[in-house]
Amino acid sequence: MIESLKTAINVILSKFSTYLINFIVSVIIARELGPEGRGIYASIIFLPSLMLSLGELGITQSIVYHHGRKIIPKQILFSSVLSLISTLSVILISICLILYNTYYAKDFQISWQLIAILQIPISLFLRMSGGFFLGEGKIGVYNKISWIPALINLILSFVLLTLFKFGISGALSAWILSQLLIVSYGIKKISANYSFSFKGANFRTTITLLKMGIVYAISLFIIQANYRIDIFVLKKLVSYEDIGYYSIGISLSEILWQIPASIGLVILSKTATSFSEKQKYVIAKAIRVSLLLLAFICTIMYFIMPYFIEIIYGKSFLRSISINRILLIGVLIFTFFKIVNSRFAGLGKPYYAIIIFTPCIALKILGNILLVPKYGIEGAAWAANISYIIGGTAMLILFSKTEKISIKEIFIFKKDDFKEIIQLVNAFIKK
């Protein structure tokens, strides 16, 4: 139990540190670029991020599963993955360039496009590295890959945006340079146990990875699309200024989601090497505790939102207050999905997310088309809520059915819940 608490603390500290730093970066970007510039920046980085979620073919999750259970020799696995991501980089970069210059009708200058697409090969390598670290249970190393580039990005953003006023180019440059610098750390850690060679690449191994990986990839794409498809759809419905307001709401939602996401990360790593039936009760407890904590935070956020937005982002972003308040509802219910999906992913069942969220995405797009023309970006926020509520509730019901645990048992608090919270706080203080 103590070891699990230490693991949870490390993950939560790392995740919250990363998102706190990224939040500060988003504030710098918002204040320096304004609503319209923030909207353009969000639109530029959205495309390669979305393509990566599908185009990586679920490599990370597939590595965690196969490496964690020692199904494939590690060097053969590494060489095969290295060969695969090299090919994927070329394909994904080409797709992004085509979409930048067709769907976005050349709204973005070529230098912005080139900087943004550099994310693809860098992210593929870092995700591959993270898969091996998680498969080996090295969560500490995995955490560093997250928070170190975030800290570097903060420093560079302050220098390039606040001091030198380089605008969107500065924001993009800070972001990509921070990723480049952490690659050297990843290479150092990986090279200690693996040889950077394509010689061990095995076609059969690649096919084995893809059989599970493709399902994970579609699952990740569906999940990511459900988070941010609004940014893509809104381009045709509202101005970049409105997209800037809306993107603030998404950023705050992602910070709040780190409570269940941090717990979910631990579950993913542990489930990859564990078959314990007791896991379902741990997950149920995680749902209860996360829901209680998030409900408390969301209530406070609702009332202080006007002051929070004005103080943090400035008066130019007051338009986003109503967006953030609306999204708090969906954020709370989506807790179910954040935790339960980690369990299913760790069990090699990512297709549950596909089954549940494919219709949710269609509903979200339709909601945007129907509601945004009449209600503006508030309509987009309600479309998001509908998607989150339906998806989160459906995932909770699926968890109840597959794990044979009643909904009542999931939500009724037990004395152990509070004892564990106290243990977590004590462990945190000692750490």
C-alpha cells in the first residue's frame, strides 16, 4: 500500500507540475498574443497533435502491453518500433502540410507550418521511449520526459514572447525547442539498454504491434478528437478570436482532468503486469475520491471564474467566463471515463473507447453545427458537455457490467476511502 501511495504521489506531482507549468505558458501566450493570436496558435498546433493520435498507430500502448508482459525480446521490439516511426514521420508530415494548405486555405505562413510539423518526429520518439519506460515500470523516468520540456518551454516562452515580442513565431519556437532538448535525455536513457539500429527490425514483430496498436490508435484518435474537434470545426463557424476564447476553456478543463488522469496512469502501468481481480475495487475507490475532489474544485471555480479570468488572462478574455463555467459540468462527469479507460487500456481492450466515443464525436460535430450559429461559442461548450456526459456515463455503465460491480457499490463511500486519503496526505508531507 505504501509503495502504491509513493507511486501515486510521484505521478500526481509530475502531472500537476507539468500542467501547472503549461498553464503558466498558456497565460503568457494569451496575454502576449491576445484572443485572436491565441486562437491562431491553438489551430496551428491542433493539426499535428490530432494526426499523431491516429498516425502513431497506438505504438506507445502496444509497447507497454508487449514489453510489460515480455512477449517480444526488447531489442527486436525496439528496432522494429524505430523503423516504424521513421516511416510514419514522413507520412504524417505530408498529411499535415496538405491540410494546412487546403482546409486552412494557407492561413498560416510556411515557417509556422514547418515548426509545427517538427512535433511529429519528436513526439513519436518521445512516445516510443515513454512506452518502454512504462512497460518496465520506470514511471519516474517517464515523468521527467513530461515536466522537463514543460519547464524549458516556460523559460523560452518568457524570453521569446515577453522580452523579445516574437509573437506566434516565438510561441511555436519555444514549444518545439523544449521538445528537442528533452530528446537528448530520452536518447541517453534508452541507449543504456538498447542499440539504435534498424538491423533487429522484424516484420512479424511490426505486424504484431500493429494488430493491437491500430486498435489503440483508433481509440486514441477518437478520444483526442472528442477533446479538440471543436477547434477544427469552429474554424468554419467563428473567427480566430472566438476560437481563442474557447481554447481557454479547453486548457482549464485539461488541468482539472489531471486528478483522475494521474490516477489512471498508475492503473495503466500496474494493470499491464497485473491480473488481480481486486483492481476493480481500487478503480471504484479512485472514481469516488476523484469525483468528490473535482466536485469541490469545480464548485469553487464556478464562483471565482470572473475574478480568475480577469486576474490571470486579463480583461480581453472576459468573454471566456461563460465558456469555462459551462464546461465545468462535462469536466466533472468525464471523470468516469478518465479513470475507467486506463483500466481497459491496461487490459488490452482499447476498443471499448471506440465503441462509446465514435457516436459521441458525431454528436459533438452535429451539436457544433446546430448550436454555434445560434448560440455562438457557448453552443460549442454545450455540445462538448453533451459528448462528455454521454461518454462518461456510458463508460461507467460498461465498467459496472464487465467488472460485475454495481453502480451503487461504486458510489457509496467507505471508511477505507478516507483512511487512504489520510495516508496519501501523510506520505505526501513526509516526501
